[in-house]
Amino acid sequence: QVQLVESGGGLLQAGGSLRLSCAASGLTFSVYAMGWFRQAPGKEREFVAAINWSGSSTYYAGSVKGRFAISRDNAKNTVYLQMNTLKPEDTAVYYCACRPDNGGSYYYADGYDYWGQGTQVTVSS
């Protein structure tokens, strides 16, 4: 079955950097678009970043653009989220997800078929 496993979360101070990884198995990774979403306590899950099947196109939420970078390695079935200049408001559980790359929107969670279990990122001020 399809599995997405996130790693790399942690606790750090504002201004620091962190790289999240999401390893996928049980699917043909190179035909799927991948996304990162996050959910803070008491808030709805929100889009963070997405990347198309080849890695040639990336998409970001306005709140992270210029600070975060999504990338993928299709040979390793892994997608990454490099997070720089972290802020306390970036504190959340971060989830990776995948969807068939068939031209639909990358921004909406309900378009994604499979989800990881999440990894906690906590940024202190």
C-alpha cells in the first residue's frame, strides 16, 4: 500500500533552518505531484508548497515564499522541504501528500489522495 513517511521535524529558535523529508513507497512516485501542508493547533490545515511530477514547477503559499523551498528526488522517491528563517508562526504539524499530476490545482488538500502521519515543527521566539 502507499506510504508517506515524514521526518526532520524538531524544536528550534526563530531564524533557524530545518529540512523536512518525505519518503514515499507503494506508488509510482514520478507520476505524482507532491505537496506539503501544515496544521497549527486550533487552525485548519493549510497549503505550504507543492511540486509537479518532474520538479520543473513549484508553488508556494505567500507566507512562506522566499523562505521555504520544495524539491524532489525521483530516484529516491523523496520530497523535501527546506525551511529557512523560521518564525514562531511556522509552528505546526507538517504533512506531505501526493496527488496524480493531471492538471488539477495543487493548492487544495482535498485534491490529494495520500497523506503522511505528520512531523512536528516548533519554533520558539
